[in-house]
Amino acid sequence: MGLLRRILKNGRAAESAVPTDRAVPKAGDLGGSVQVRHVDAGSCNGCEIELGQAFSPVYDAERHGVRLVASPRHADVLTVTGPVTVNMAEPLRKTHAAMPEPRLVVAVGDCARDCGVFAGGHGVLGPVADVIPVDLHIAGCPPRPEQIVAVLRGLSGR
Amino acid sequence: MNPTGTALITALLLAATAALAALVFPAAWRARVVGTLVAGTGSSGVWAGAAALSGHGWDADLPRLLPLAGMRLAVDSLSGWFLLLIGAVAVAVGVYTIGYAGPGGRGAGSRPSLSLLPVFVGALLLVPAAGSVPTFLLGWELMAVTSLGLVATEHRHHAQVRSATVWYAAMTQAGFVTVLIGLTWLAAAAGTDFTAVRATAGVLSPAVKNAVFVLCLVGFAAKAGAVPLHPWLPRAHAEAPSHVSALMSAAMVKLGVYGLVRVGFDLLGGGPRWWWLTIAAIGALSALYGIMQAAVATDLKRLLAFSTSENIGLILLGVGFAGLYNVEGARGLAALAMAAALLHTLNHAGFKALLFLGAGSAVKATGTRDLDQLGGLSRRMPATTMLVAAGALGAAALPPGNGFVSEWLLLQSLLHQPGAGAVLAIAAPTAVAVIALTAGIGVATYVKAVGTGFLARPRRAAAAGATESPPSMIVAMIAVALACAVLAVLPTITLPAIGRIVASLHLVSPPLDGGLTAIQLSGYTTRFWPLWLAAAIVVVTGLVAVLARRFGRARRRAVAWDCGDGPLTSRMEYTATSFAEPLQRVFDDALAPERDVDVTHHEESAYHVQAIAYRQRIPDRIENRFYQPLLRAVERLGLAGRGLAPGVMHRYLAYMLTALIAVLLAGVIR
């Protein structure tokens, strides 16, 4: 009964579905199911928190056919955050190479686009696009979960 | 003399020659000569068996050969089946010995070991050929003693070999004593000759029959390695040289089954329901316990030994249900269950001989039996790996392996049970469930054995530096693999012989027909085409591979995923322990593994861990619960017995006087 009471008291916690980002081209080859592998190439983890939120029960990206997976071998889409550091450049390349085709790369956050405040810093190699080909950017420092979900939803087309 | 007799006598003479040759020839030639002669013994055994199975029964009296009782040999179709099986295994083992023992003259190539080997093979052939109680007991004991000597071959090198030998000696002799008492009792009541026993078995009192059966069951089940009389088996099979393990596992333990069938069905002419229920229950227990222990074993040969327990369990299930159906009046199904059991003895002999010979090849090359330390042999020893994989396919009881055919027949006999009587209605479905579970775990077990032992990368230098075994060993294994393949795709060639055997055991002919390529149960629509199934699997697999290459996406070469970091090492592979971990978790309550986790902390801070040591041991629970208390009790009794001999002369004189008076009194009263 305690659970039922709490459900009644709390009411609905989840946000309603985010509208699809129409600007994102639908990845037709993926057939509505998008498996995502995430790589942190040197981020401050702000983007990770928002990505985590995008897959949390509140925003629930999984209802749009998007799943986080544990290996690039299973993934269609690679999300990368942060400026690419020297130490993470090679693992990032390997991760990208390990993905089956067709594959898409989504750079999440401003640092992934242009290194943000870390530009020119010690150990920073450069933006993601310098290391692997990037298909989409999600702007923001960090981007809001809604933005992330909108883009992923655009990819899955659902 | 008819062909059976000629071949059998030839086999025994060849065995004797080989034993003498081992004593005479120098080390450089010993293995070659003895191996060839053992192979000759085996092929004569096969010839004798085939002749007996095609209807040439043979019996002979050799009254002067044994004092008091004389020897009597009698070969019928049931004997023929086991002669064929033993002979075939001996041929492979003989050829294998040439390479395995080698010219060094040590260990398996030593004089005692090589001279015992042919005697052992001869004794194995003598047991099913025995036609009287004394001959049978002679063969049985000769087999036990020679195999004991062979198990002890490497006793100088490893302490475990000595412990295994002691276990085997104790259990095999205890088993012999029960068989001795049982059969002597039978001989006293019904005559020593098997023909005389058969003639008078009908009028024996049920009490005598029951006692004889129970005593023989204990002895034969111990020899067959059935749970709970199995503790010698994983020890002896693991510690013996591999060609001996192959002979013991493929041929010797089958003689336990032979003994049960011979005494239970043939000599005593069947019995009450509880006999067969007991056999079936022992079979079910062996099957389950054996495969569970095999699934978590990390020692390759111990795994194979426990799998032997499992297969003996399946065979005993078949024998038990044959008797049970016979009592219930379902004679066709009884014949079918017996046919399945007999076919499984042959199939198991095939794939288990192959697996033990293959294991021997791997162990000889690497010096270790530990699956956790092997791995990567497929590159260094491709022939051995392929042959072991072929054996594992049979042992996993998946089509197109040969183990599948007999397990399928066994399941058919259980699924078509007539539904008469509460006992059958409960026992048959239970047996089906047991077989299903056993088969499932069996697949995991053999995937583990081949996958972690032979594939992937070598985990130790010993495995990395392995070299392929000499050609004689490979040839022997290829011969066994071919025999397995024939049994897998054309099992129907054995059906006429099996029909004759089953008919000779007071059962009807098994209700099977369907020509060369199909097996069909008469009266049912159930049908199975082993040849076409195997062909279909090969064709479909080939077709998929070709089509995928032709029409699929272009291949892309990439490194194995290593988490983006450094190269993969063999430390990251599945070991046998880690592969079996989920299964072990599932059967945690049944297996009761012992785990130790030692965490060492830094001196400065209890929060900093310096090292973690994890140890796990999966003990044989039946052994701990049942045998350890028994051994302790025997030890206490022995210590207490010392009190009887305090070294006082008067006491000893009093004992003698009392004994004398007791004997005299017994004589007078009688």
C-alpha cells in the first residue's frame, strides 16, 4: 500500500515527450532502433550528467527506440563529449573503428565542437571532428536533456 | 573350432605374447612391439565379437586350466557385443600406445606398465567370454588387479597417483568382494555353470535371488562408477596414463553394465519391480551428479571421468527401464530401452575413448591437465583439437554426434510409456526430465572443455610451446573418430545385432525398423534419419557460409575489441572456472563449493587493499558426507582393534583355545 500511496501522492514525474528535432536527418538504415555507445573523450562530466538524464525515467529516451549499450560492437551511434585529450584520442579512434557500419557520430556539447574553455589547454588535442568524422553536433554547455532527446529521437525517427 | 573361438583364443594368445614381449624387448622397441600386439589382440577381439554377433555362439571347457573349478568359456551375442566394444577400443589404444609410451622406456613405456597393458586387455576380453562363475570371477579380479597396476604407473612422480591408487584398490576390491559373495551364493544355490544357473534360476527362492542381485548390484555399480560408488573414478581416470584411462573409461566400466545385464536379465531371468527401480534411480543420480561435477571441473581428465559417470547413469536408466517395462508387461518398450542402453555403451565407448586419447595428447604435449592453464592448442595442435572437438560433439549428445542417436532412442522409450501403473507414470517423466537436464548441462560442459582448453590463446608457457603428437597417436584417434562418425550417421547397421542380443535376454526384439538411413519405431510415427540429418546440417552450414560470402556485405578486417586500450592478453580470456561460474551459481546448493577470499591491507591504512586472494574448491559432496565418516569409523575400529593384541602371550593362547572350541562346537551342532 505504501508504494501505491506514494505513486498517488507524487503524481507524474516524467516530462512529456520532447518534440522531434526536425532538422536532424532520420537515419533510415537504422530502422527505428538506435543503439548508442558513449565515449567521454575528456569532458568535465557536465555533459555526462545531462546524457544520463536523457536516459533517466524522467526523459526516458528509450521510449523512442534509443538504447545505451556497453560495447561499440553493438552500437549504431557514437556519442562523444569533451575536447579530445591526447590520451583519449587513440581509444576514440579504436572505438569508432570497432563499430559496425552504418555508423553515426554525435558530438555532444560545445567542447566536442570547439574545445570550449579547454581550447589550447595542456594535453588537449582538439575537437572531436579532428579525430573522427562527426555527423551531428548538439550545442550547449552542457546541452539540456530535451535537446539530446530531440536529436536522438530525430535519428530513430520515432 | 568356429570363428568366434578361433578369434578369441588368438586374442588371448596375442595378449600373452605381448606381455612377454614387453619383458623381453629393449626400451627403444618395447612400445612399438607391445602396441602392435595389443592392436592385434583388439582386432582379434573385434573379430570374435563380430562373429558372435552374427550368430556363431561358442563355448568351451578347459577343465585343467584352473584348479578345482576349471575354466569355461561361453560366448553368446551379449558377450559378442562387449567383445566387439573392448576389442575396438583396444585396437585404438594399441596404436596410440606406440606414440604415447614412446621409446624412452619410462612411465607408460616402462617394462611393468607395458607388460600389464596386454594382460589388462586380455582380462577385459575374458570377462564377457566367461561361461561359469569361477571363470567370471577370475577374469574380473585379473582385470581389477592389472588396471590397478596400470593406474599406479606414475606413482613415483605424483603423490596424487598414490592416493588415487589406494582409493581405486579399496573400492574395486570391496566391489569384487560383494560380487564374489553374490555369485558364489548363486553358484551354491544353482550351480557354477551359467547354463546350469539359467536352468535353475526359475526355482530359486526370491530371498536368494534378491540377495544375489543386491550384492552383485553393489559390486557392478562400483565398477561402473555409478554414484554413490564413484569416488575412485575421477581419481583413477585422472591420474592413470591416458591410454589406460581410455581403456578403463571406454571399456572397463562398461563391464559393470555387462555384469548387471548378464546377472539381472540373463542368469536370474528378471526380477521384481524394485530391482529395476533401484537401477534406474542409481542411473538418474549418476547422470545428474556426474554431469554437474563435470560442468564445474577444471581438470580435463577429471571432467571426462565425471562425464563417464553421467553416461553410465544414462545407460543404467535404460537398463532399469528395460526391466521395469518388462515387469509391467510393455515388452516392446522394454526391448527398446535395452537397445538404447546397449547402443549407448558402444557410442560412449567411441567418443570417450576419443576424448581420453585426445586429452592424453594434450597432456603429453603440455604437461598439465588444468583447463585454466591450457588454451591456444588449436594453433599448435590442430589435429588433436579437431579430434577432441569431434569427440565432444558426440559426448554433448547433439546431432550429428553419435551420442545423440542412443539418447534419442532412450528418450523415445520413455516418452512412449504406456501410462499403466502409478510407478511408471511417475518414473518415466522424471527420467525424461533427468535426461533433458543432463543433456543441457552436457553441452555446456563440452563447450567449456574444448573452448577453454583448446581454443583462444595459451595461458601458460607450457601450452604455448606445445607440439603436435606423433603420427601413431593421431592415426589411432582418427580411427576412433571415423568409428564414431559411422555410428552417428549409420546407427542402423548395429540394429540386427542389438535385436539378437535383446531377444536373447528374455525380451522381444526391439520395435525398430526403417532400413539403412532411417530409424522408425514400429507402430508410431516417430522417425529419425541420422544420415540425412547430418547431411542437412553440413549442407545448410556450407550453403549459409557460401551465400554470406557471395551476397553479404563486404568483409572488414578489424582488431578484436579491446576496450580501446592495449592489446588483449590471455589473462582476459574466459577460464574454465569463469565459464562454469554461472552454472555453479545455479547449482550452488547441490555442489556446495568452498570459497576463500583473503584481503590483505596496507600497513598504513585499513582502507588500502594490497592484495586479494581468491580460492575456490568444489569438493565431492557425496564423498565428504558419506565416505569420510566411513573412513573415520574404520580408522577408529582399527585403533580399537589394537586392544585385542596387547602382546600378552596368555591372551593369544586363550584366543586360540576359544576359536578351537567354537569350531568344534559348530561341527558338533551341525
